[in-house]
Amino acid sequence: MGKKLYIETYGCQMNEADSELALGILQDKGYTRTYEIAESDVILVNTCAVREHAEERILGRLGYFSTIKSRKPDIVVGVLGCMGQHLQDQLLTPSNGADGVDLVIGPDGYRRLPELIDRARGSDPFLDVRLDRHELYSDVDPLRTEGVRAWVSVMRGCDKFCTFCIVPFVRGRERCLPAATVLEQVTRCADEGFQEIVFLGQTVNSYRDGDTDFGDLLRRANDVPGVERIRFTSPHPAKMTDSVIDAMADCGKVMPQLHLPLQSASDAMLERMQRSYTIDEYDEIVGKLRQRIPDIALGTDIIVGFHGETEEDFLATHEYMKRTRFDSAFMFKYSMREGTRSCKWGDTVSEEEKGSRLRTVIELQEGISAEINRSWVGREVEVLVEGESKNGDGQLSGKSRQFKTVVFPGNGCMPGDIRSLRVRGATAHTLIGEWFDTSRAPTATSE
């Protein structure tokens, strides 16, 4: 009987893709995925280390798994990914709440998973957190689990070394997969029925393979038969070249949506964060994107309360958000992260002030997002159906070309279908769709 594997994933899309790599590697060695912890022989937790809160949550989960292991001693519990790379053998110390962890493997050690799981059975806990700047997993077939959307990693690691970020220290330096390998994966995804391809990289638009830059890669992927939609995340503003912008504008399959992290609109903060661009340079990119792709939806990331942020710095960010009108934003208050350069500088903004600034930008962005989404009422949107809405009641949900969530009556639609709907209502986070008329709505027998 095959061995049963249970896996939980925390953090970004890169972690989702890495879990699919791990699943692919272990499936080749006879493992079968299970969604029931009780029947598993191996429990793997693919982890995030970007924020301390994520690590605390995962430690709590590991504590729960240790109680399972106390009742089922033969089960193997492993920690994968960034938190493993960050904390390393600390995760093998019971005082950290991780009693029962058998192995800790960093992002470059997944190829050895079958061997290390076998070695961990009945032996002392095992640690493999060596970073390998040559590891690309380019010969590994991921076991993709997302229904309509396929993650395709085009590069690994990061060379940007933002002062607040731990990623380069836990994922290693940048290295890119060969373009031919990436395009083979895109073709395979299309053949497997995935409607949407998402290119992944910590700074995905830094991609280069010889003479092929990221704009060239988008154009070549656009020509792959069977692919309906192409997206990518996360780009870095300093690498948002005319080549990439032109490819987005010229390629019909590349969706008019971009999440372009800003972090701050104060040049003083951007320099301290080591972001490699000024606010004027960022704004020039936004202008080019909106000129070349008029219907583009722009999202961003904002950090408030970074080391040394004054009221003037914060107001610069607030005013820029008000003027630029992003469709969406992930907004955070700065927290010192051990292992980063900025952690050595200390905290200069009180938690109370950070909270106040965060509430202010959230309130601003919620209003802007609601206004932008309401402007879609009465308009037609093309929706990739993802599945049942979280609210149930026979409603489905999917994503528009601008990656806006659309909720609508099912009427026989299936995940993977692409349908045109009219927007009849909107909130800050959701569009409410309807069929133009009942004669146009699909039925279960008409598919």
C-alpha cells in the first residue's frame, strides 16, 4: 500500500508552487496525497518567514501536529521552506513549541525529500538547509493542484536585498530557468486543461535567459496554443522595462492587471528601504502602463511606520495613494524582522502611531476600491469561473480579466469556463454579476 502524505502550505504563491514540486517528487516515489491528517504517514508544512506573525501561527500548528505524533509515533513531521531556512535547528528544539519535528528542509532541498523522510524514521531529527544557487528543479514535474490556474516558476531567489526583507537570506540568489523549459511547462499546463498561467518569481520581471528577457518570455508564452490567460507576480518596479510593458500591451493573452509593490511614496523611505527607484520613477511607470493599457487594474503593497518614517513621509504615501487610485492594496504596519538589515536600526515609530497610520490608509483604499468597482456596474466582464462562491447559495465566483472577484448565479457553469457577464453591483472587494438574459445563460445540458 502506498504511503499517505498530508501537506499544508502557508505564504505566497511561490510556496504554493514549491508544494506542488514536493508533491511531484514524492508522487514519483509512491506517495499519495491525502487531505485527512488522521490517515497520513507523513505531514509536511511548507512555511513562510516574511513576517513574525506567520511563524508564530505555524509554530502553533506544529504544536498540534506534535500531539498527533504522540498518539501515532511512526508518523513523520517535516518543516519545509522559508521558515525552516530561517530558524533551522531552532525548529528541532522542544522549547520552541515544535516538539516532534523530524526534519527541516530549506527551499533548495526538496529533491532529497524521499531520502530524508526515510532517514528520519526512527532516527534523530534531520536538518538540510543548504542553499544551492544552481538548483532550479527544471527537470521536476510539479503535481499541480489548483483547478483552473497553473503556477509556473520562471526563477528562484532574489538579489534585491530590500532592508526590511528576509527573502534573499532564505531563498538564495536569483537564478532563472531556461526559456525552453518554461515554455515546455506552459505547453504541458495547457494540455492538462489549465486556462490561466501565472509566472512566478520573487522579482519575476528580472527574468533573463541569454537574449530572452521577461518581455520576450511573455510574447513566446502568448503564442502557446490552448493558453487563454497569462499573469505574473511579483514584479519589481526597477525592472518594469518598456520591453515588459510593451509585451503586456501587445499580447492579448496577458491580462490587464498588475500588482506593482510601492511600499512608500517618500524618497527618503524608498532609499532607506533600498528599493532602487524614486517615487517619480515609479510614477512614470504607472503613467506608461495606463497609457499603453488603458483598462489595466493596478494593485500595490504599502508599509507604514518603517524605521524613521515621519508624519511628512507618511502623508506623501497617503497623498500618492489618493492621487494614483490603485484598484487594490495590501497594507501593513512595519515590524522588525530578525535577520534583516533594518532590524539592526531599531523601531522609531510607536505601535500606536503605526496602527493609526495603517487604519488611515486602509480607510482611504477601501473607499477608492469601492468607487472603482462601482464604475464597473452596467459593464460587461469576461470571467474565468473558479468554483463555488464562499457564500454558497448556488452562486459561483471567478476572476475578471482585471483579476477582480466576480460572484454570479451558476446556471450550469463549470470551473474553467470563460463567460461574459454584466456587472449589476459592487463592493470594495467584489463585483456582482448577472447574465444578460436567461436565453444567454448556459444550462447543464447545453455544455
